[in-house]
Amino acid sequence: MRGPLVVKRAFSEPLLLLAAFGSILLATTTLVALTMYASTIAEVGVRRTMETAPLGQVAATIAAPVTGETFPALDRATRAELARAYAGAPAAITTAFRSDSYVRPGQESRKTPELLRFGSYDGLDAHAKLVSGTWPNATERKTVEAAISLSAATALGVKAGQEITTEGRLDHKAVNVRITGVFQLNDPFGDRWTGEQLLTRGVETGEFTTYGPLMVSRETFLSRFATNVNATWTAVPDLRALSPEQLRPFAARVTELRDRLHANGCASCTATSRLPEMLAQLGTAALVARSTMLIPVLQLLLLAAYALMLTARLLADHRRMEVALLRSRGAGTLRLAALAGGEALLVALPCAIVAPFLGPPLLALVNALPWIRASGVRLAPSPDLGTFAVSIGVALASAVLLMLPALAGARRTYVEEQSARGRGGGRGLIERAGADLALLVVAGLAIWQLRRYGAPVTATAAGDLGIDPLIVSGPALALLTGGMLGLRLVPRVSKLAERITARRPTLAPALGVWQVSRRPLKYAGPALLLTMAIAIGIVSMATAATWRGSQQDQARHQAGADLRISGPPDGPELGTFGRGTAFAALPGVTAASPAFRGPVQLSGEGAVLLGLDAGKLDRLFQLRPDLSARSVAEMARVLGSGRPRGAPLELPGRPTTLTLHARADAAVSLRIMVSDALGVWRELPLGLLHPGDNRIDLDLSEIVGRTGKITYPLSVRGLVANPPESGSAQVTVTGLSADRPISLKATGSQPVAVAFGELPGPLPVVLTTDLAASLKLSAGQVGRVNLDRRIVEVKVAGLVDRMPTTAADQPAVLADWATLQAYGLAAGEIPRPATEWWLAAHDGDAGPALAALKKRPEWDVTAVDQRELAERLRDDPLASGLQGALILGFAAALAFAALGFVVNATVAARERMAEFTILRALGVSHRQVFGLLAVEQAFVIGLSLIAGTALAVVVGVLVVPHIVLTGQAAAVTPDVLLDIPWAATAAMLALVAAVLLGIVAVLARNLRGQRQEDL
């Protein structure tokens, strides 16, 4: 009897039960999809980060001295320990060796000969290509077979097939070597070859000049060269199968490597790896990513719960008289509870079964989003026990919420229900109890903690990291509290609107507003639902826009320019005067500036010094406008004002050699400063001048490089004379020949620098705000600072909160490149080298220039492309994962709002059919009845849209900048700026209003049809 009664009772209210079914199905499906999404994003993000991590971060290196006899046992022990540490993630292990020094052939009798080294590297043929010849084989013959890199072969003057004889520098044993091949590394500047400068460059210059290494097979090395030399094992694990839960145990095992090797008898073994640090950081990042994705989940939970409670309240109101009659006929509380529970389960259980199968198709729609697709994540999870558990839990909780209002009225008698009908208070129970104010305090505490800790993750009592439930729930509580506080506006605004419309002659607005004012609680529920949904939608849009803007800001800050090239300022292919010419000629480049970026001491404080061409600063320097009170153009003008007055001594023509004539009265060293048209300065030592007349010839090709070209004209910036250790000297430069003679003089009895151009005053600089505060300087102020142990008078051209290319809170100073060099020349210092080149590209697209650079590995440079960096930041699944969750939450919130609005509006209109009939009988037209209904609902819609927007702005300002983090769960540099896309927000609000008003129009038309049928 009970089962059929439950079914019959359920189908007696099809609209409300259908609404309840839709709400529960929407809640279970969306929450199941969000659960699947969060776990998938975290797992895929961790795996992607590990797969794309540089070799230097994931590899473990073990080094120990070995001989041919000790190596086999040590090799077995090392590989066993690596296998134990990398359980679950098998590692590819390579072994490398370097020999003692051998004398370069033909220099055996020299006191300080040039040297050779032999080496061996497992699988070298997989990481290099032969230019000529073949790879060496292990042989027992007297002659050793070896391969050599192209750079070393060029420097030594050897080629494939040639035989040479060398001898050990320590044991003087002769070694016959046949060069079997010449090779070139595929990626000479990759992480694999970190610490292998001899192998990548072919030549090392220091106390001794060393060439090589001559690469031989492992067997040959162990039998001929393993004389207590260093062996290195490099293990690169396969991290693809590692789950986020395995990160910390795996990192702990890698950390124990050195101690376990020492315990097993290898006291001289060293083990280094950045993998534990990376894995620990990655574990934190995965935890933070999951915690931030809980924020939209909790927002959606609150919204779903309220929407369901609203439907349940409508259902309970419809059944109040029915329940009272059942109560009067002997139905007890248990019987009524069983009826309500059975009805709720009848609706909820099908949702629990269906939702896990609807989650994957919903995620497929999310997967079509551009930024999710760009990250390479493929959201294709399948239902498992976890998803069914979530679905059943949400469905059961929904069933409880659905039956609670029915149980709350189960004790009322029929008379009590009759007397309670039609009563409407101006204040709800929550408002009367002050619960909304209490929730405001809790939400404020949660948001304060979020702003303090910077993420919804805090340390647990055990010292580990965990998700803080209060912090995670803060944004959801803020939205709920703000919406509940907004309910206080409904009776007040409706009373005000009633007084205004009562004075007007039109009937519909007056009746509509009077209806809302008479029963404000009837409209407060839909208003709160719509307010929360709008707020969630705008906050989601703002978070997504803020995140995308922050990725762009981070890329601009890290790159500094469209393309930033760094590398040694001089090299065999491109010399000092050859690099700028080559870089400026790259395709798409519109501006180029040499740059110095390095550490300096400024009045005892460490800082980063950045020197750039002030004349090109506005085209190159990517500084976010809010980081400085002055624009880049304004600061550039002040920085450029410190350049020397007077032009440098320009050398006519296109000279490739310089000839200088000088007369000295004592032995003195002389240096000349020359610059090219790109502003690169180079000191050319003229050597020691002897008393009398001197002639010095300089070959400029040595500072251009093999493939470099000079950008003319060249200019002489000045000369520096260093007198002898005792006494003084006078130097007169009688002529500087560059196609034709040019006369100039420079004399002095002390170390003297003669510059062509007079410094106009203090050195203009731009300082970071923290550095300026420590120096007690402000914008426009002049002061004296100690710059690398030299007192310099500076003028503050501007202040910036964060200097591009520097880390967070790192003090930095920016100066004009030419002015900085001129100040160094005045003090007789060596000019600062151009360690970097900053380039601007057409439309900001440095792709063509970057592609051209990648084809020239011999230039020995690394490049940072701003657009490529921005794409890499945007495509990081851990960083971008929140966006998909926000989209799901946003769509679900609008669906809940639309569903709740339709149900409430329909029920309210049907309840007032008799009222509408009386109004029609009194002569009120159908258009006026529709106007009455439209005014009522427009009041709810308009108030909700305004309140929801205001609430979203408040929550966005307080919360959004603190949940936008990097992929490593670190704070963002520069600071996050809230970005509310007002155009998209206005379009969304207009669309929501149009849809809801359209629903009202359809509802009014249906009511008219029903009334005509009744007549």
C-alpha cells in the first residue's frame, strides 16, 4: 500500500517533482563531473610537468673516483641503489668518464704545455651525429680509436683518419691515437651537457688550455685510462607512471641515495639531484590545484542546496493542507516521514545512477574549450567507485533536503494550517535570528586567512600540507552571506517602490510592486537564488579573465621584451661586434639594444643592475603601467638626459684594422674604448707602450668572429692610460689611423681616462621602490650611492614596484646603457659587456626570429620569447585547471537559476489564478495582467542582477587575486590585477534578463490559455 501511495502522491505534483528531479540531476551530474575533472587535471598536470621538466631537474648524478678494478663492483652497487630509489619509475642510466691530462702532441718539452683529455659517454651516438668518419670501437691493439667533436678538431687541426701520439702528463706513457670520426652534438647547450663544457666547446682556457675530450669506448677507457679518475652515473627516471600520491615517497627515496651509498661502503660517492625538490613542489602544486578547484565545487553545492530547498519549500506549501488532513485522520510522524522520504528517494535515486554516466559527456564539452584543448589535456575519465560514491552521497543529501520542509510542517493541525495560510512576514527566520550576520563574520575570517596564506592550503599538526576547509569555503560563504544580506533589501526596496508607483495612474506597476511589498518573503527565495547565480557567474568570468591576464603579465615580466637573447658577449662564431649585427638582422626584428643584466652592490645592498638603450626603451621595455607612476617614455627621456655632451670620435669608412701612434716618456699601458653603431662598447688593450714613439696595429676581425659583421660606423669613446707602478708618465696619441689619420692628445701624470664627451651631471637611474626606500631616495631626488665600491651621484628618474626580468621583491636598478658605460669610462673601468640583447618584433611576434636562432646553435645563445613563454604558462594544466571548473560551475549556476526561476514563477502564477480571474472580471485587460506579472518578476530580476553584480565585485576584489597562482603554487610576479570583463558581463546580464523575461511572457500566455479553457 505504501509503495503505490508514494508513487501516486509523487505524480500528483508533476511540475514540482520534475523541478526537484532536474535540480538533483543537475547537482549530481555537475558535481560528479567536477570531481572527475579535478582528479584528472591534477594527475595529468603532474604527469605533464614531469614529462616536460628539463633534464637538469629530474636527473640524479652520482660521482666517485674509480679504477679499472674498482669500477665493476661500484657500478653494480650504484645501479642497485638507483633501481631501489626509482622503484615504479625505471631510470635510464648512463655512465661518463674523464681521464687525467695528456700533453698535446709536439709540446712535450714545454713547461706549461697545452693539454688533451680522453673521455667516454654511454650512448654518445644517440645524442650526436657524425660529421665525418665512424664511431670508435673497443680494440686490444696498441693504437686507441677515438672520436672528437668538431670544435675540438678545428682547434687542434685534426681530422678523421689522422693518427697522433700523446703522453700522460703524470706517468709520461705514450698513447697512440687514431681519430676515427668527427662528431657534433645534437643539442650542445641542453641540460644533458651541464658541467661538460669541454665536450660542448672543445676548448677550455684557464691556467692550462685543454682540448678534447677524445671520446673512446667504455671498455677502452677502463683498460687504458681509468687511473683513479672520476666516473659519473646519470639516472633519468621515467616519471610518466607516477601518480600525485607517489610524489613524496619517491622524493624521499631519491634523497636517501647518498646516505645509502655511504652505508654500502662508497664513502667518496657524491649524489646530487634536484628531483626531490621538484617533486615536493609538484606535490604542493597538485594539492593547491585541487584545493582551488574545490572553491567552485562548494559554491555550486550551496547553490544546489538552496535551489533544492526552495523547490522543497514550494512542494511543502502545496501539501500543507494535505499533510494536515492526513494528520487529523491518524497519520503519525513516522508515516508522514516515510511518505516524504519515499517520495524524495523516488526522485533522487535515478539521479544517483544516471549522473556518473552523464559526467564524461559533460567533460567532453569542457574539453572543447580552447585553453583546455591547448594544454593537451584530454578529459575522458570513466565512471568508477569513487564517482558513484560522490553521486550517491549528493543524491542522498538532496533527498534529505527535499523532505526536511515536509517534516517541519508535519505537526501542524488542519486548523493551524488554515490560520497560517496567507500570512507573510516582512522578515525571514534567518534574518530575525541574525544568522546572516554570523555567517558574515565566518566568511570574513575565511577570506582573511586566504589573503594571509595566499592559498587554501596550510600546514597540518603533523607538519604536512593539507586543505584548510575554512579557507576553501570562504568564497562560497561570502557569496551566500552577501546574498542573504541582500534579502534585507527586498522589503525595503519594495516599500520604496510601492510609495513611488502608488502616485502614478498606471495600474500594473502599482499592483505588481504592491504584491511584492505585501509578501516579500515569497520573492526573497528566488531573488537569493538568482543573486547567487549571477554572482557566481561574474566571479567565474572575472577569475578566468584575471588568470589569462596574469599569464600574459608574467610572461612579459619574465621576458622583459618581445625576445631576449643571452649568452657570452664574445665567441668564436660571433664576436663582440658581430653579435648585435646578426641579432638585429633576424627576421621581424624592429629594434635591438645591447643590455647588461647582472648583480651589483649598491650602498651595501645586493641588487640587479640593468643597462638598456634609453632611446629604444619605450619599444623594448615591457613594464605594466600600474607598476610605476611614470610611463616608460617619461623615464626613458630622463635616463637619456645623462648621456655625455658632445659626439664621440667617429671613424670614417668601414675600417677592419686600427693603427695608433703614441709617444710616451715612460713605460705605460694604454687602452682604447671603441663602439659600433648599435652601441656596443669594447675595450681594446693596446699593450705596454715603451718610452718614445710607438705604433700599435689592431686587427678588428678578432672581435667580430668567424661569421660576424660590424655595424658601422665605429666610434672611439675614449682612452685610458695606466701609469707604471712608481712614478708618472705622459702619453701623447699623435695619430689614430682608420683609412686616414686622426690626431688627438691625452696627457696626465696619474691614471687618466680621456673621454670624448662631457658628463652633464648625476647618473639617472630607475629604482625599485624597496631599494629606493632603503637608500632614502624618492623620485626626482639626487643622492650619492656606493656602486660597486665607487661613489656615484645618481638622480632618480622613476620608481617601479617590480623590475622586469627580476624575481619578486628583488632590488633592481635600471640605467641607460651608453650613460652607464660613459660613467665607467670616466673612472677608468672596463666597459660592461653586452651579456644580453633585447629585441622588439613586428606586432610582438618574435617567432620568425626565434626559428632563425634555432638554426644557428653555433651562436651559443639562449632565447626567451615572450609569446612562447605566455603560451607555455597558459598551457600548464595545473595552472589552467581552475578555468574548466569555473566554466562548469558557471553553466550549472545559470541552469539552477533558470530552473528555480521558472518553477517559482509558475507556481506563484498558478496560486494566483483566482486573483487574476477577479481582476479580469473587474475589467482589467489581459495586457494589464501581463504587466502586473512582468512588474513582479522584473522587480526580482532587476534587484537580483544588481545585487549579484555588486556582490561579485566585492568577492572578486577580496578573493580572485589570491586564488590565481603559478603552476608551482607560488605567488605571481607581478601581482595579480583583478580583471572583470565588463563587456562580457553586460552581455551575460542582458542575456539572462532577456531569457527570464521571455519565460515570464511564455508563462503569461499559458495562463491566458488556461483561463480561456476554464471559461
